[in-house]
Amino acid sequence: MQNEPMHVLLADDDENDRLFFVDAFDEIPIATVVNTVVDGVELLHYLTRPEIILPHILFLDLNMPRKGGMECLNEIKGNERFK
């Protein structure tokens, strides 16, 4: 992974938080690919797409509409693909 960028994913329903997060990663001297989703339903849909590279780091907002962070975390832990 030395030459490959670190893949980071943020699930957060607040648009300003998502923009701040992406801007913060733009400022650090580490090669990153940052993706964002707006809620837990979109997160799980994103993670199950076969063509995506799974993130090295996932940041979850705990309080999101439709599906919160803790519910997502439980589903992720129960999915064999993410072990």
C-alpha cells in the first residue's frame, strides 16, 4: 500500500460536516481518496457495490436519518465481506 492512496469513507447527514471533512483531508500530506455518503442506507448500498474499493478507514455519524451509525456498524460486523 506504500504507493496506493488511503481510501477513506465518511457517512454523515450534515453537508457542512462532509465538506469540512473533505477539506481537512485535502490539507494533509498523505495520498487519500475520500468519499462521502449522506446516511446509513446509502453507506450500506455503497459498500456492497462490487466495483468499489473498500475503505481503509470508515467514519460514521451516529445520528443519521433512515439508518444510524450504530445500526450500520452492527450490519457491517455481521457481513462476511467486511471481515
